[in-house]
Amino acid sequence: MTDVSPRSNDGIDWVLECVACGETAAAAGLPTVCACGQPWLVRYPTRRPGILQRAEVRRRHGMWRFREFLPLRPFEEPVSLGEGDTPLIRLPRTGMRLGVPHLWLKDEGSNPTGSFKARGLSAAITRATAAGARQFTLPTAGNAGVAASAYAARAGARVRVFAPESTPRTILSQIVAFGGDLVLLRGHIGDCGKASRAWGQESGAFDLSTLREPYRIEGKKTLGLELALQMAWKMPDVILYPTGGGTGLIGMWKAFLELREHGWVEGELPRFYSVQSSGCAPVVRAFEAGADHCEPWADPWTVASGLRVPAALGDRLMLRALRESGGGAVAIDDAVLVEAAATVSREEGIDVSPEGGAVLAALELLVGRGTVDRGETIVVFNTGAGWLYRDPGDLQADR
Ligand SMILES: *Cc1c(COP(=O)(O)O)cnc(C)c1O
């Protein structure tokens, strides 16, 4: 038996639990994945945040306002750039056009570095630097590389970022601007992952890949915690989320279960819908086939670069969350998601990314099918800012 008594680890009052085999471990040092190869999830067996603490959480700022639910030791300062507190904005015109009056958009583009990736990397780099890591490596479809570069800089550490050469130019330039050591490769994020892992073994750099360490997902959990706070602790009926590696989805699901366990929210949890591009839709295909895991997608391509993830370590967890919530999965063609992003940007003045366009197009589809009811409260996520996908040449190309 491993000693997992949380109090023995210098203020670390959480433990790790394998999502597949149920093995548990103490959380000291630099945890990666379980010996069985599957991800760890963080559990907080001794924490009992009561609902009186909701008022205290409300008085603080940023994603770390939820420290009762996060891997932070007492009095510890996180590596932070003010991430979180992103606006939850009503979409009256889009809602009217689609026939869903209770439509809200959570705009993650207003995070530092322009996407929700800031949340996960703030948490992962906080824990890894606290454990002594000073050099990092990660593969990225784009935005995680920007966030890793900024948060590594913030921590006084270095990061090597392996990205596909087809990544939008503006995203690549942001990685370099924050001091990331950018390596461009032909191929997709899976190919970058192999190169990143090889370099990590050679150099000792710590791997920040999605679910290869347990803390990025804890940071992404704040998407769900914050949404609950903004909705006055009442859950929406439906959440649409653009899915790549899946940590946003899994993190939100974990957040709602933890909030419910502590009595901070009551009643039904929302139905989750995963949205992908039809150029890379392994989760949609597996969901429709009734499978419990995904098969890697051959030749993945989409302009929504955050969704260009042909195989994800969190596939089983994602499928479980979609099914347990009574939700589903939808694939959207690139031309349609680009058009939806442009339409809503003009309609509502929000800088919608291609990934955000995908969920808005998916909503139209689900309303049309009657899967989403017109009276329901719906939250869609614009996971990143649209400007990251544009470069000055676009203006001319449009005319
Ligand atoms: C990474 C990313 C996604 C996919 O999120 P996951 O949590 O990896 O599924 C979606 N949109 C944008 C803008 C991203 O950067």
C-alpha cells in the first residue's frame, strides 16, 4: 500500500487517483501518469468547503479565488497573470436568430494569452515550479504553447514548444514573443508529442502535455467553477464545448461533481455537447459508435487548430462525461464554423475564434434537430480570441 495520507506532504492535502485502475498515490514531487499509463486525477479527501464559503470566494478575484477546490498549499502564491474572471455574455441577437432566448457565451478570449489555456498552464506551472522544475517541454496545436511560454516566463523558467508548422502565424509569433523556444514540425500535435517526449527524456525538461501531468485539468476546472458562480450557483441546461484534447470538458465535469458534492450547486448537472470539426472528429465518431474509447483520426485537418487533436489521452473520460450528462457530440465542416464565427462576431461584437464558431454552428444544428429545447438555458464557450487566427494579410484576402 502506498502511503497516501495527505497530511504527510508539507501542506499538500490532496492525493492522486488513476482514472482507469483506481490506484492512488501521494502528490509530492512531479507526478506524471499512473504506472498503467492512464492519467491521474486530483482528489481532496480532507477538504470540506461549506456553502458559507461561497461568499468569501465571491470577494476574491481571478481563477485562484477558488483555492478551496485547487491544488494550492496554505499561503502559497500561484504563478498567475490574472487568468479567469472572463465575461459570461448574453447573446440576444444570435439567440433571437436561432430561436433560443436564454443563450450565453463565456468569452475565454479575454484571458491572458488569449485563450482558456491560461487556466491550465497557470495551475500546472505553479505546481511544477513549486516542485523545483525549471525547464519544460510541450507539444501544442497552438494556444497551449502561447500560454506555456507566458507562464514559464512568469515563473522564471524555460519552455520548448513543439508546434505544427501549419499553426496560425499570429499564434506562433505570440509563442516567440513570450520567449518560448519554438520548434516547428511537419505534421500534427501527435507528431509534436513524440518529439517533445523524446526531447524531455534527453534534457530532463518536464512534460506539460495535456493529462500527462495532473494539474492542467485542475486549472481548467475553474471554467466550471466560475460559470457556476456567474450563474448564481444554478446550472445551465446545456453546455456546448469545442473539443480537442478534452481537458476543458473533463475539467468542467469534475468541477460540477465537486460543487455538487459540497452542496454548492443542486439539481441536475448540464448536458454536455462536444463539438469538433468534421476534418478531425474522433470523439464524435466514437460517441456515435457507442464506443468507450476513440480510435486515432487519420490525416486530421481543420482551421480550428485547437481541435486538431487526432488522439487524446482523455478519450475515455470525455466519452463518459458526455454519456453520463445525457449530452452528445457534433461535427461541423470548416466552412460552416468559419462562417458562424464571422456571423456572431458581427452580430454581437465578440471576437469569436473558429473553435467558438464551431459551437455556435453546432447549436443551430441541435436546435434544428430538437435535441436542444428553445426554452433551455444554454452556455457556449468561445475558448479563444479570434485575432489569434488572423494575420494582416487576411484583410486583403477578404476583399
Ligand atoms: C485547446 C483548444 C481547444 C480544445 O480544448 P481541449 O480542452 O483541449 O479539448 C478549443 N479551443 C481552443 C481555442 C483551444 O486553444
